[in-house]
Amino acid sequence: MSDDAVTLAEQIAEVHRECGVRRRVYPQWVAAGKLKPEQAARKLAVMEAAFETLRELEAGEAGEP
């Protein structure tokens, strides 16, 4: 692994941060007509699923000998 490789922990933190950003800005974007409510819900669901997948991967790595 190279020194500049992105770690799993960094990925998890960034995806978690992005979920928070989307929770804050999507309602504003929907209200402004920039994003349809169903698009906002789907995009947030996809990012939250990615977060959960990464957490499961992290848990699996922690359980390895």
C-alpha cells in the first residue's frame, strides 16, 4: 500500500460527512426546485447504503485474524 493510499477509515469518514451534507442541503434544493423530492431521497439512500457497506467491510476486517 502506498503512502498516499486512501484508507478505509478515511473513506468511511468522508461518506459519513457527505451524508450529513446531503441531509442539510437537499431540503433546500428541493424547496428551490433544483432537485425533485424523489431524487433527493434516492441519492441520500444510495450514499447511506455506501456508508453501511463500508462499515460492514470495516467490521469484517476487524474480525480477521
